[in-house]
Amino acid sequence: MSKSQGFVLCTVLTLTLATGPFEVAQTQQAIGTLSLSSSSFAADAVMPNKYTCGSAGRAGIDNAISPELSWTSPPARTQSFVLIANDKDSMFHSLLGYFVHWLLYDLPADKRELSEGVPKQEQLPDGSRQGLNGFDKVGYVGPCPPGKSAHHYTFALYALDSKLNLPGSATEKQIRKAMTGHILASSELVGHYPQ
């Protein structure tokens, strides 16, 4: 082996070790396409009151219903979907993470839509499970930000090459950890509230 070949080999090994297995896996995994949309609100638009706490303020949080969501066909190897809805402008996200509005996991691979008003229960009839939102309750909780500034609510859908098989009422941390290395494709839809 020449001196220059040895240098190249050393450089490749150094780069591989520096990135580590997690970064390499993350780079290789999201290769497919997926598109998420909603008939309940337009992308980057204000979410209607029935999906938020609306004019009732905090008293109306439990009355909010989940929006309709639909998506395109995922990559062929998809075994399940995960949906995570977060408030990307939550005040304490640097300490506690983004506020969680909805967690669904083990959605069947042949599913292409969530109807409006998904029941707030751990397990749904199709085998999907719901995790804990930011109030430690199961199911969807509508946006109700403090103050008057608009917040951005991200609905992120992930196509996975496996099922998570976590128990009901899992947390976002548990779900994200279980998803690592299994994401085939993802898509986001953002809504705003208030105007």
C-alpha cells in the first residue's frame, strides 16, 4: 500500500467513526416520498376553532376535535405509520421539548386517512394506538396558546419499516426512540393558531 492510499483509507475510517452509527442510519433511512394533507385546514393556514380551544379559551380544550388527515401511498416496505403533532412555538421547548398535541402509532400500513374526531382512547378499532399528549391524557388536544402571538402546529407523519409494538399511552420520547432507524419516509403539515 502506497503512502497516499494509506492516507485515504485512514481518512475514510476517521469519517466513519466521527459520524457514528446513529447518524449514518438516519441519513440512509428516509429515502421514500410521502405527502400529508387535510380537508380540515389548508397548509400554513389558520386552523378553524373546532380543532382548537376556540373562543372558549382553556375551558374549551377538551371540546376540540382532531382534524381530518390523509396521505399518499408510502414506500413499498412500509409496515406502519406514526403521527406526531407538536407546537413548535411552545415557551419551554428548550427545557421540556415541544408541547405534544397528538401521538398515534402502529397505524396500519394500508391506512391512508384519519377521519375527523378520532376517539380519545388508547387503542382504536384498527389496532392503532394513541400516546400521551402534553396534559398526560390520551388522544388529541387542541391548540390553545397563551397570549396573542400565533403558534405553528406541525403534524408529522412517518412511514416505518416495522411496527413499534409499544403499550398504549406511550410518550413522545418512547415513540421517537423506538422509531430510530426505521423511518422510510416522512411528511409534515403545518397549521397556525390564533390568526
